[in-house]
Amino acid sequence: MLNTRELIHRIWDAQGYGNLAVWNDGTSTIIAPGENPKKDGKTLLAIFKPIPLVAGFSLLDFATHNTDLLEHIEKTIRDAGGEIERD
């Protein structure tokens, strides 16, 4: 199962490198914009664009504790059919 704050940390780390592709098994990878990768024949769960999501936060802790961002990430994953939890 995915963890919201861990996923925000991965999104934060992807800034400046590309978008973050996330699969239902919890794995993720940085991809080029416009890329739609498959992993072992499985389609991805969601693609997150880091700059619009987390660039406005001066510190990672601010991003991982922002209620609106947490809810947005969780809604995106759940709407795609995935499971996510917040600790």
C-alpha cells in the first residue's frame, strides 16, 4: 500500500528531473514529460508533476504536512483505483 507522505517525498525529490510515475505495487520512477511507461506489462497508476505540486513549499516538511496536498495525492491515487494511507 502506498503512503501519502512517502509519496510526497518522492515527488519532492523528482523536482527538476521529470515527472513521477507511480504503480499500484508502490514502486515509482522519474519519467520524461509526456512519457507513458509500462512496468512488467502493467500500466501505471498515476503520474505526478512535481513542480506544480511541491515547488511552492520552502521545506519538505511543509509539503508533507499540507492538508490540501495530502488530500490531492490521496484522491488522485484512489480515483485511479489504488490504495493509499496516511500515517
